Amino acid sequence: MADDLGRPLRRTSPSVVESDPFWAAVRERHPGATLVLLPPELPGDEPPPVPLAEARDAVRAARRAWEVAAPVLEEYGDPGSPSVGWRSRPGGRALVTEAGVRGIGVDAGAAALREIAARLDRDDGGWRFDPGSRNGHPLLRATDGHAELRAEAGPGATVLTVATRPMAVAGQDRALLVEEAGSWR
């Protein structure tokens, strides 16, 4: 047999399986199973990093959405300081800002989602809305083409998430942008 690159498959040392907690448990529970471990995928060609000015424009668009939507959470309770960080997405990484209000219930959370949508609509930023539900809980997804917003009303918390569009950003620029975005409140 051969892999998808035409290289012959070969046996590996048992220590590879034994040193990995997951595969060691699989081997212990199913000693007769044949395990096929594939080598890690080769990294694809990553796009060149966007200039810092372009990344800042994307962050500004997300901040504008945050400034319109986040005050709604404060009307229902104290969301605390938002978490800010980069998350991998198809096409790069997105700067994601997230906060939530605990214990307001699904009904009040749904009212908060409706108010967030109304404020974004009045903001005249060209927002497109995709309301729905997840596991029976109200869910609002929206985008203006530059930023993405997601808000979910659950029994434990109503959570607001705003993200930039995915993009390739150099490491030092990512750290700088997180620091700048960390001042959002």
C-alpha cells in the first residue's frame, strides 16, 4: 500500500503509539486493531501578511460593530471585560472579541439579540442578518462585509462575539492589534 503521495506505508515503532495517551488507550482497548498514523499535513502556501494599515482597518470595522452592540449587554448586567484574541479561520486568523452576561435567561437574552439587531440596522452600516437558533436557543448572526457578529441567548448566559474578517497578519502585528483592541469596553 502507498499513501496519497505514492510513498509506501511502513510500520512504525510501537513507542510512537505508547507515548501518545490517546493512541495508547485505543491500543489497550482494541489490541487487535490495525492503527494507521498519517504524517502531519504539509503546510500549504500561506498568503503574505496584510499590511498593518489594512489589518487596522479590519479591526476598526469590528470595533465599530462592538461599540454599537456591546452596550446592549450592559443594559442587562455586567458583561465584564471582553476577551480578545486571534482565532484560526479558513483564510487566516480573525481578531475575536467576546463578552457575555450571565443569568438573564433565554427570554431576556432574545430581547437583547433583537435590540442588537435593531441598533445595527439603525447604524446604517449595510448589515445583513441571519437570525436563527442553535439547540433551541435564539441565535443572531450578522455581517457588514467587514466584521462578523454572533450573539446567542442561552439559559446560562447571553454571549456576544464580534470578529474581523479572516486575514494573514504578521506575528508582531497580531500582538499589537490585540493590545489595541484590549482597550475596548
